Amino acid sequence: MLRGLNWGHRRARGPMDAIGAELLSALGVTVQWDHQPLSGFEHGLTPALTERYDLIVFDHPFCGDIAAQRMFVPLEEGCPGLRPTDWAGASLESYRYAGHLWGLPVDGATQCSVYRPDLLPAPPPQAWEEVLALARQLRQQGRWMVLPALAPHGLLVLLALCANLGKPWPDDPRQGPDRPTLRAAMALLQQAFDLSHPDSAQMNAIHAHDAMVARDDLAYSPLMYAYLTYAESDQRRPLRFGPFPGPGGHPRGSVLGGTGLGVSRHARDRAQALAVVRHLADPSRQVHAFMPHHGQPAAAQAWTGVPQDAAYGGAFAALRSTMDVAWVRPRCPGYIGWQAKAGALTQAWLQGGLSAFAFEAALTEGWLSLGDLPALPA
């Protein structure tokens, strides 16, 4: 029996639980899954976890730390023949770092707009300027826009705005961000946050989806990570999803999310663990096994209007354009630690606890300090 670490939302649990019988039948392998909260998934991968688990579901920005600390087994030999075009956007390539593939994409996601169709006065905005106008209109109706800003989500909105404006955050920490672009993105984010529900500062994407389904005062979010299971019919008020309404009037630059499945270098049975990864590397298998169980496959096929998308209100097809041009975060060693600190700084700044000048300086200085760490070839 293998031990695996997943994260604790039905979007993650459902697919892996559903595939269990198939793994036992096809491979003779049983995987016992433990689950961690979203916060652990975002920042909690450590070498100690790789000593306890054989398979770990993780986020691609960990790849630099994984490579530097030799936490995982490179997958290219155990899973040959994977083609980037079989996976949505940059999902596969986001797990390739320092000459090795560290994870198989098993979940595809990026930031997008989310809305309650029964509460919107018109179709959702297509550009950021329209977002601000809609937020003001909603307030006149006694409703709100919501913009999750609990660390690191506010930071990731800021990075998406930078990328959409054409100057994404640099991959190399020896290079600082483009300051005019950063300041422009800060202004756009602050305007939107000030027009959003006050609860936004304490929300991550899951909190926001839950609240939009349960409450009738939250009608729209311009940018948060998509949990497409909230479009399913068993929700109190199913949500709908739309492209990133970027300030440039196009969806480029939302920050790629999703999850990958990695094999610990301490795996008790490496051959069995790699066999599980190979089994899930079939894009069609992800579509047919994951989508009926609240899953969000990384396989490109899922985002092309397959019949299973009807259960999600067409959300996969609606977000294909945003997925195709999503931006991949830096994956250098130390990035995750910077993201945690920078996310807290962003939250403090948006709430008025830090001046814009101090925020910009701290954000940039923290990033440049990573340049002192030993670099790995990307």
C-alpha cells in the first residue's frame, strides 16, 4: 500500500478517491490518501513530508525547492512521451524545472471571473475598467463584488495584473520588477479592493466560492482561482465562470494554478508509485474518471467542450482562452517563502496597514534577496 498526501476539497478528494478502484484493478496498487487544508498545499511542502508519503499532490512553484533539496523523483524516465499539447495551457511545462519533470499535472486551474448569474444585471465584464463600473453598480443595488485577498491571494491578483499589462514579474530574482507596471497594477488592485466586500481581506478562493453560493449579497468576483465544482447542480446557487477581464481587454496573464502529482524520493515502492503516475498520465482517463467526481482535469481535452462539461455549465470551455495564455509563476528556490511573506505584505497594504511606498519597497527587496541563494539551471 502506498501513502499519498492530497488536499482537502472535493475538487481534489473526489477524483483520487474515484480512481482508487481502478488502480487496484489495473495495477494491484492501493493508495491511502491523507488530506491537508489549502493553506498547507500553498506553502507547506517540506522534506519531512517526503519521508512520510510516497505520492504528494503539490503546486508547481515548489519545483525550485524540490530540485534544490532533492525531494522528488524526476518523472521523465518513468513517464516518457508526455506532450505539452495534451495538457491545458502550460500545465505540463510548469512542472519542468532544472532539466527535470517533477510532477504530472492532475488538476488544471487559473484565475478567472466568477459570478452568480441570477444576481448580475448584465453579462460579466470583459475588461478591468468595466469591473470597477460593475462594482459601483452592485453597491447601488445593495450587493457586492468580492476579491479574495487573504495571503497569498491578493498578491496573486497583483501578479496577474502585472502580467496582463505586459511586464510580468521576473523569473530570475537577480532582476527586479518593472516599477511603472507594478505601480499601475497596484493602483488597479487597490481600486477594485476598495469597492469589494470588507470580508474580502479574510477570504481565500474557497471561502469566496462558499460565500457566493450561500449568500445573496455577493454577485461577482473579477479574479480568483476557479473551483468549477461550484457550477454543479447540487450547489444552492450554482456559479458561473468567465475569462479574466484584464486591464488590456484580453485574458492574458492570469496566474496558472492547478496541481501536480509527484513521487517522493523516499517512496517505499518507487516502481508502484511511478505506475500510478503513468496510469493518470492518460488525458482521456482524467476526463472520464475525474469530471464525474467534481474534478478539474489538467488534460487539454477537458477544456474543449466535452459532454461532461455540461454538468459544469460549460465552465471548462468558457475558460479555455484564459487557460491557454495563463502566466507561470517563478519556480526558483525560495519562491514559496517569498510568496508567503509577500502575500502577507499585500494583505496589510490593501487594508491600510502599510503605505504604497513601503509595500513596493518591501515586496521588491524581499524578491531581490532571493538572488543570493544558489541558482539552479532553469
